[in-house]
Amino acid sequence: MLRRLTTVVVEAYVLVRVALDRRTPNRVAALVALAAAYLVVPVDLLPDAIPLLGWGDDLLFGVLVQRGVGHVVPDAVVEEHREAARDRVWLAAGLVASALALSLVGAVLVVRWLGWL
């Protein structure tokens, strides 16, 4: 399980690195930015407050974005960033944990605002 989680964290960090690379087309960078916003904002198709399902749609969306990026950005660029991300897996874990924490806090605030908590 830890290995899969590490892979998810590394791949998320790879997407960020690829989006910031000058060789990446602007539309791909914009797609990654929109995906990051979708993942952080607690209001989405399935609210993050719903256990498992709430993060399931986020995971699916992330996988779809990753596949889309893989079709547009050259493999050499993606692999370069994947190797760098593996070397910095703890930095990547911190970034992903921060995003999840923000998402969770946002979900709690929305639930409280709606009066459900």
C-alpha cells in the first residue's frame, strides 16, 4: 500500500514539474493547473467529505489528466521529471499532503457553512 501511495505522490509531483517545464505546451500547463484547482477546491462532483468516494473522483480525474499529459508531452521530458521526482519523493509527499489537508479543511468549512456539522 505504501508503494502505491508513493507512486501516486511521485506522479502528482511529476505533473507539477512537467507543467512548469518550458518545453511543455501552455495548454498542458493550464490543464494541470485546472486539475490542481479541482483537487484542492472541496466543491466537486463528489464532495471530499464523503469517505472514499469523495477522493475517488479526484483520483480518477488525476489519472485522466496524467494520461492526457502523457499523450502531448514528449516521453523524454516526462521521464526526466519522473527521475527527478523519485529523488525528491519526500518533497512531493509534502506537497500532496498539503493539498489534501487544504481540501479536507475546505470540505469541513463547506459542510459547516451548509449547517451539516
